[in-house]
Amino acid sequence: MSSTTDHEVTYDITLRDGSIEQVVGADAYQPENSMTTFFRTGGRHTVDCWSVRMASFRTDQILAIRRLEQHGAMGELAELRAV
């Protein structure tokens, strides 16, 4: 995980009902029991007690999570895909 000072991360979460929720400014997520929670970590490489919870969704309702990063002064969004 890199520092968010040079870019901003956005997550698009596709839910079972077909809706898409967007979480702006989170740079990590992890499952917490029946929920998946998105965090702002302040550039640290791990979710810890200083991380800020930004949003939570029921894990069984999530179909896809897509991470987008906005780079540079022009604010271009780049989609990151898992390989």
C-alpha cells in the first residue's frame, strides 16, 4: 500500500441488487465478521487502531470490488485489475 499523498483511491462496490456504491478516500478494506469494511490508513501499510473506518457493507451482498486510483494534477482515474 502506498501513501495517499500523491493520489486518491476510490472503490466501486457492486452489490447484489445491481447498485454501485462508491467509497472515496479509503485505501484499504478487509472482512470483519459478516461485514467488509473500508478504511483510510493514512499511508500506513496495514489496517491498525489508527485507521479510520469509512464504510461497511454486508459481505454476502457484495458481487465485486473495483479499486480506482486518481493520479497526478490532471486527476486521471486508473483502474487496477487483479491478475
